[in-house]
Amino acid sequence: MRIILNLILGTVAVFVTASILPGVKLDGFRTAMIVAVVLGTVNAVLRPVILILTLPINVLTLGLFTFVVIGGLVQLVAWLVPGFEVADFRWALVFALVLWVINAFLSKSK
């Protein structure tokens, strides 16, 4: 039951974030659900591996390179999911930040 609730909250967060940002296009609620699943999977599987591989540059930049990794993962999801488009890298970073804020707000209210 908790997994379904998290999926619904993630879907709503992706849908609201895409509605707010002009540089992000989303076809509909079904696409938002697919984006939430793919983004969650990518963050669970690829993100730790990439962060370990980029640890030296992350240390040199005092952790700021993590934002580059997050933006790249959002662009990867945009490339993988048809109907989800991100204009450029800057919008991918803004999307990730706004999505994080909305997820934090929704998670507090459940």
C-alpha cells in the first residue's frame, strides 16, 4: 500500500512540476506516472554508481558536481520516456530542484 501511495505522490509531484515550468513538457498524467517510475529507478540504480565514479571531482568541487549528475539523470529520463521533454540542462536542474521541494511538501502531508 505504501508503494502505491509513493507512486501516486511521485506522479502528482512530476505532473505539478512540469505544469509550473515552461521549459518542461509533459503529455499527460500517464506520462507523469511513467516518468515517476523511471526517475525513481534511475535514482535508485544509476545515481549511486555515478556518484561513486565521480567522487574525486565531487570532492574537488565541494559537492557541486552532484547537481551536474542530477541534471544529467533528468535529461536521461527525458530521452528515455516519450512525451517528456526538457528544453536544456538548466531546465533539467530546475526541474530536479522544484520536484524535490514538491516531493518534500507532499511527503510531509501524508
